[in-house]
Amino acid sequence: MPSVVVKSGAKSGNEFPLQEGLNRIGRAPGNDIRLEDAGVSAAHCEIWVMRERLLVRDLGSTNGTFVDGRSVSEGELHEGTLVGVGGVLIEVHGAVPKVAIPKPPPPPPPAPRWTEEGLPCCGQHPGIVAPYRCSKCGEQFCADCVRFLARRGGERHTYCPLCAAECVAALPKGAVLTPPKTGVATRAGWLAKLTQTLKLRR
């Protein structure tokens, strides 16, 4: 299974294994790879591990994501690729070398969608906030779409209605994400707009 090794910053030398599917990188708690650096956004980027393919996607970070020194919104990763996450440099290990692949790679997962207020948007119900995202297929869902399963001890898990894989939070706990071209995503702004709409209908 591939991994990334931190090459600079406070966690230089640390290695983080990548799990199949979605791997989130950022400064906030709740990320799969947490990089506590001032240049790293709360929800900075994500790495997808797929069959014979690694994909990195920027999440509207402040300082950008770089692949071998080139700024990207989305890019392929290979063995030895250097990824710049804000001011931190990480190197990909255990990935497929950059060579011709005889069979076509799988398509990338869908990019995150946003409501007008800049919050994650449900793929089944456009305009509805989606607090859940599938860790396998990448689709986003509202609470009405996902399947809930309570396990022993009271812990509740959420599962994708399309592929049955486990879902993760669309945003790390406490994170404030600024998607491209939408401004700062704040729940207060969404609630304020809803309150104003209700007042107009009275």
C-alpha cells in the first residue's frame, strides 16, 4: 500500500500510510494526515488511492497544492512524486512508477460540489447541505440519503447508499473551508440567509 513521507516541517521524517479510497490532509483535527503548519489550510487537499492510480486534489486551500513544483487543482501521483502542501513537502512512496499502463485507469472520483453559501452540497438533492462524503466513490450526501448503523457501545456509523462504503465527515471537525469562487464557508451565513427568507414569507 502506498504512503507519504514528510520531507520538511515539524513532522519531517514521519511516514503516513495511505488507505484505499479517500485520504484527507490538513491542519485541523479529523484529517487522516494532520500537518500542524501555519501554511497548511484546515482542509487542504485529498489523496485518492485507486487501482493503479493515485490522485491528489486541492480543496480550495489558501497557499495551494503543488506536484513536483507545479501548482495544481488536480494531478496524478507516482513513485517519488514531491507534493507541496502549503509550506510542507511530502514524498510519495510505494506508488506505481510513471510508466505507460496497458489498461485504462479508473476515472477519478467526483470533485466536491458546493451550495451558494459555500457549504458541501448533496449530490442527490442539489442545494441541500451534505455533511457526509463516501470514502470510496467520493459522492456527497445529506442526512436523508446516507444509511445509519448503530454498533455496540452506541457508536453510529454512516454508509453510502450507492456503494455501501463507510462515509466520512465532509469537513474535518472545526474546519472552515473556503472553496474556489464561493468565499468563506460559514454556517452562520447560511442560517442568516434562511432566517431572512422566513421573515419575507410572513
